[in-house]
Amino acid sequence: MENMEKKILEAAEILFIEQGFEKTTTGQIAKIAGCNQALVHYYYRTKEQLFQKIFKEKVQIITQMFNVIVEQNTDFLQTLRLLIETQFKFIAQNQQLPMFIFKEIVSNNENREWAIKTLFPHLLPFISAIEKMLNIEISKGAVRPITIQNLMMNIISLNISTFVALPLLKETLYSDSSNEIENILNERCESNVQFILKALQP
């Protein structure tokens, strides 16, 4: 039964990302999961609960990754490098997620309010820890003054833009070779790290 519950969740995630929340039906979810529609409602009651469950799981995954970074207790610049690399790799493994979040959460007032209430309590301790380290480095003159909001915005926008542009670039500049794409992404990840670190130099 637990396996079926997982299959339903995985089927819902595929459909939500591919065709959006509104166009997805519990009947479609049941068909992909290999069960009847009643079982979908038994486990998750409503499509909204399925949507929220998927989002919460993604938040938990990224939160755990970020907590591992803080627990390593490295210096600020190394912590920042790990943050950029971790977020980049997470997006690389969930390449359709940024567009899904924009369409289903950022553009939807109700979903956005719910997501903020769900997301920030988990991420706030990590962000606060990074901000504390940042302010110490600023006070020492080791990095230029910047707010934690702008720093996080720089990281998020750089990393996400890579995967927004990737489908177009694959069609025009690159082959579909998985090795080539992997090399390109590795290079881009390091480029993003260097861009952020150099921008912080006083």
C-alpha cells in the first residue's frame, strides 16, 4: 500500500509539471499510477492536498541539503560555494520545477501565500545563519556590503536562468549528447560560483 501511495505521488508530480495543476485530473493520476480513482482520493482526499504534499517534499529535500552545508562549519566563502553548487544541482535534477513554480505558485495568489507560509519557516534558520556569516565578513572588510536578500536573489537568478535558457541552447548551439550537456552544466555551475564570489570582492 505504501508503494501505491508513492506511485500516486510520483504520477501527480509528473502530470502537474507537464500540463499544470488545473489541467490535471485525479483520473489521469490514477491511470499513470496504475490504480483506480477512488484510491487516489483515499490517500490524498483532494488534488490540492496532492499538490501541497509534493511541494512540501521538495522543500524538505532542499532544506536538508542546506542544513548539511551549515553543519560542515566551513568559512563563509566555502559555505557560499556549497550553497550555489547545491542549489544548482537541485535544479539540474528538477529542471522543470522553476517554470512549474512560476506558473502554479508565483502567478497564483492563493498558492503563493500558502507556499510562503510553508517554505520560509523551513529556510529561515539557514538564511539567518548565512546572513550572520555575511555580516561578519562585511564588518571585517572581507566582502563588499550587500544585503542577504540581494545575495540570495543573485544566486537564485543566476542558477535558474541557466535552465530556462538550456532548452533553447540545446536546439541551436549544443548537441543532445548527455556528456556534452553534463560538461556544459558543470562549467556553468563553476562560472556561477566565480561570478558571485568575484562580485563580493571589496
